[in-house]
Amino acid sequence: MEIQKAAEKILKVSPSVRVVSLIDLNGKLIFSTRSKRVHILVSKKQSLASLKAAAHDWKNRKKLVKTLGKCKYVVAEFDKVKRISIPAGRNHILYVTTAASLDHNKVIRKVRSFR
């Protein structure tokens, strides 16, 4: 599925979905879109640093595959937002930011329906 169409479907899961991004395993931003309803909380510099950190952490988790199995997703919950990292193929990560109150399983189910 084309990333832009997939991102639009994820944004439609709930008005609480804020940003949908696709990054590679080095944290390089491939694509990003956001809901028109949201106010951006972090600077572009902070956002790019967070994407790099997510990619770095994901690569570290891949080292545990033999012992623990594949990581299916990661959720970081802050007071104001949740950040969800989900593998998108072998070399990319879907990075979704939502309101903290959103049930993150709604986003995860939608992403899994794309496969």
C-alpha cells in the first residue's frame, strides 16, 4: 500500500491521531503528515532527534530476536502524547503520535490490517 494512502487511513482512525511518519532504520525521515487539527508540541529539531532515537532503539531490539522473538511494536506514553513505533517491512518504521488518551491498540489494529 502506498505510504500516503496508509497514513491517511491511520489519521482517520481517530481525531486523536496527531502525526504519522515513516523512517528508515537510521532515523531518516521518508514521509510525514499530520492532522490539521493538532498544535505541534515539539520543535522540528526535537522531532528529528526523536525519530533517530526510535530507529536506534529499534535496531537494538532486533538484536534480541533470537532470544525473545520479533518486536511487534513499542509505545511510549507521555503526559500529553503517545508515540507508537511499528515495523513497516524489514527496513522501515512507522512512527505514529497520538493524544495520550487514545487507545493505541486502535492504531496498531489498523496498521496490521494493511499487511
